[in-house]
Amino acid sequence: MFWYRNVQFIAYSLDTKPGYGTGRYLALTNPTTDVTTRCAVMEAAARAARLRADSSSYCLKVFVAPEFFFRGHKGAYDLDTYQTVLTGLRAWASDSEWKHWIFVFGTVMATFDNESGGTEILNVALVHQGGAGVEGTRAIVKENLLEGDLLQLSQLTHASPVGALTFDNAVGVKTADQFLNATNRGDGAELQKWGFDGRGIFDMAGVRFGIEICADHLGGRLQLSPTAKGDWQPQLQVVTACGVQGLVAMNTVASTGGYIFLSDGFFEDGEGGRTSLSKVTTAKPSKEKSAVLQDIGVQTTVKMAGKLAGQWNQCFSQPGEVRLYPPQYIPWAKKA
């Protein structure tokens, strides 16, 4: 096992909000072209980051895009198109030049028809270990789908595509009580057993990660299922979001000396979304108490204006920017 000494967090910060005010989801009409374009935008941002990132083989680069990076003109893709997202991202991220990188590719919105005739909605964070093939991909499924994640009928215009996904007919939206009382809670319940089981804690590149999507972090999904006694705690916690104003100390599960990182596509604090990195100076001592966090500032910013090709502006309202944080020491894993 190769052990990394340092970690460098990198965010691709840009607006990924649903089409509020436009009456439609911002996307290309052809799903295949839309996916190809978004994958190319992601790769361009990663390559811009690579030019400024720590080049040491002992520094693990963790690149994070915001929630809703991948969503079609109807609000979501079908499951077949979802597979093309995976294929398109792996086509470049599996190359050996990305060996010391971990990618959190934001999330993909996908739908399928359930047995009752309703449209089920999946919001999935895709994580991939650079240089690896299919075995290097993990999927985390968002539990807490919210009204604001989708447009409403009242927001649509006559120019909107037929069959647009709206909150009004969404299946899978949870109330706060339904989220808190979900049956899949319990000590160690979030530890992945296999790469696509949707849970939020897993090991990759010799590091234990905890991944949350937007409202799951706000609701404390990972802290509701704490690390089982005697098991390893997450060293690095990542939140990909579109509507999180800031990290929640109460819902931080990374161990003392670890880190928690946010890439959000809704709130802006520059030419893009909002990003935040904090060191966990004191881990959360119990469910009733918060972790103690220390903010870490951005080291380098790379504006993506002029660096994106093709029809990128049919998918995003702005080119955004890449934000690189200074490399940090990775703590040894600690047991609960």
C-alpha cells in the first residue's frame, strides 16, 4: 500500500443551481452531447488544476466539483445515460497521469420508472481514484432529496422541454422526520461493503473518506451512523453540495487532525460557487457535541474563462474557477 504524507484539496467552483428564473434546466437537448460536453469541462478544470497542484507523489490531490454537475435538459438523465457519464469520466481519469488524484465528480441526477409507475430520482456522487479502472469508482447516493433540488411547475415556461422533471411529481423527496428516522441508521452502517452500494464511508488510496451530498450533511447523515467501536474513523470528509452555506461542526465526523472540505454550487464567494476547508482540531466527542474546526484559506485560484471549449455555455451559466488549497499533513487513522 502506498502511503500519502500530504493531501491537497482542490475545488472546481461554479454555479450548478437548477434553472431558477430561466424556466428550464440549462443543458443541451441531446443527452449524449450534453454528457460529452460536461465531461470535457470537468477534464479541462482538472488539467488547469494539475498545472498548479503539488506534483509530489507523496501528496494526494482531492479534486471536488459541486452537486448537480451532471443533469440533463429535463432535469435528469435516464440510467443508460448515467452509464455514459461514468464511461466519459473514466476515459481520461483512469490514465496513469492521474495516479495520485482522487476525483469527486459532483453528482449525477438520474431517473427510472418504479413498479408503481412513478418516476424515482437518484442523486449520486461519483468518486474515482485516478489511474484506476472500473474498480476505482465509488458511488454515494443522496438520501435527503429536497424541494429546492428541482424546478416546480410554477417555475416552468412554455419554452421548457416536454417531460421536465419537477418537484411536483417527484418520488423520493423526504421530510425532515423521514430523514432522521430512516431505518438504515446505526453504528458502522455507512461503511461501504461494495463500491456502488450508496453508503458514504469507504477506503481509497490508503485513506478513509466520508462523503456527503448537500442536505445529507446539513441533516447529519454520517454522524447519525457513527463509526463502530474499534473501527477506523474517517480522516478526510468531503461535502459536494448546491445549497450549503458553510460546513456544520456538529455534523463533522473526521477524526482529530483530519479535514472537512466543501464544494458548493449555489452560494457564491467569487467567480463560482462557495468552497471551504477546515482542519478538525478536536473531533466530535459525542452525538450531542460539535467538533472544533479551524479554517484554512485558498492558496491559488485559476479562472476558467477562456479555457473551456465547445458548447460549455449551454450547460453552465459561467466558466467558474479552480481553487487550490495548501497541502496539509494527513493524520494517521484513529479508531473509535
